[in-house]
Amino acid sequence: MEKYFDASYIWESIPLLIPFLKMTFMVAGLSVLFGTFLGFILTAAKIGKSKFARKVANGYTTILRCIPSIVLLFLVYYGLPAIGDRVGLNLNNIHTAVFVIITFTLQFAAAMSEVMRSAFQSIDKGQFEAAVSVGLSNSQAYRRIVFPQAFVVALPNFGNSLLAVLQEGSLAYTIGLIDVVGKANLIIAGNYNAHALEIFLALAIIYWILSIAIEQFFLKLEKVFSKGKQGLKTA
């Protein structure tokens, strides 16, 4: 089959791909949600007083950040069922999306633990001490003074990490998840590999629009919360 370029395939493919963004968003959203929670626990360990917990959290971050996403994905996909078989659990029938979410939760947590750690440590300790000295409890000082400022500092890197999860999630098709990238590959296979360039261009346009929208959203959030941070400083 002649593989000529036909731009009409780009615009015809986009409506076919868009419905499968639901799976892409679900995987990215749950990975960010669980990863943020786990990242907060790791951050608490990193800035806490326990040397053992600090070493464990730092070791986790180092290991996870050194493993390529696709390698970690296959380790989770093949490793968890193998471990399950050892302890008498059958994990072979679990939906593929679960393995993808676990993979990117682990990876996102490692990234977010560093983002949150640096954000917390960027806040002047004198502000916490001043809040406690005027009668606030430790939890109130963190909630009203430290957390809001740390949130603003962490926001840009949080947005970048979210984009990374969204983009790295495209690897999920390699283990059979039919998300937007998986659907693109099915379309290409249905065309006997003809017009693959046009279909991947359509996919690139979708990711380009999503990335710009997310980037602009976080820029606006940063401006809004930065005003609040300035108010805290002048208060």
C-alpha cells in the first residue's frame, strides 16, 4: 500500500481520539491524587527528626527517579502478579489501568516529595516561630502561615509534574491500555500502518492543546495565590 501523506487524516482522526482522553485523564488524575498523598508522607519523613525515616524517604526518591518510566511500568505490570502468586493472590485479572496508576503514583510521589520538601524549606522559620509566639498552636501556624506560602512555591513545579505524568502516561499502551495513544495505534493498525504520520500528528495536536491549557491554568493559579502570599507577608 502506498503511504502518501494526506492531511485530511489528521482532522478525521482527532474526533476518533478525543473520547479516549477519558481514560488518559483518569489515569493521570488518580496518579496525581495518590502520588500527592504519598509524596506528602515522604516529605514529612524527609523534614522530620527521624534519621531512619529520612534515609528511607531519600532512598526511595533516588531509586524511583533513576528508573525510566517504561522500565518501572513493566516492573509493576509483571512484578506485582509474580509477587501475588508467591503469596497466593491472583492479580492477573486486574485491569491494566490499575498497574499504570500504581506505576505513575510511585513516580509522581518521588517527584512531589522533592517539590514539597524544597517548598517547605524555602519558608523562613521565623514566620512559624512568630506565629507560635502570638498564640497560634503548631498546627494552626502550619495551616495558616506555612502551608499557604509553601503551596505557592510548589505550584509551578506541581504543574510541570502533572504535565510529565500526562505525557509519560502515553507509555501505557505498551501494556495494552486503550487510552488516547492506544486508540491511535489501533487506528494505525486498522489502516495497515498507512497514514501513521498523520494520526500521530493528530495525537501531537491534542497533547499540545492540553499542555498549553494546563500550563496557562497553573500560571493563572500562581498569580492568584501569589497575591495572597504577599498579603500574608505584609500582614
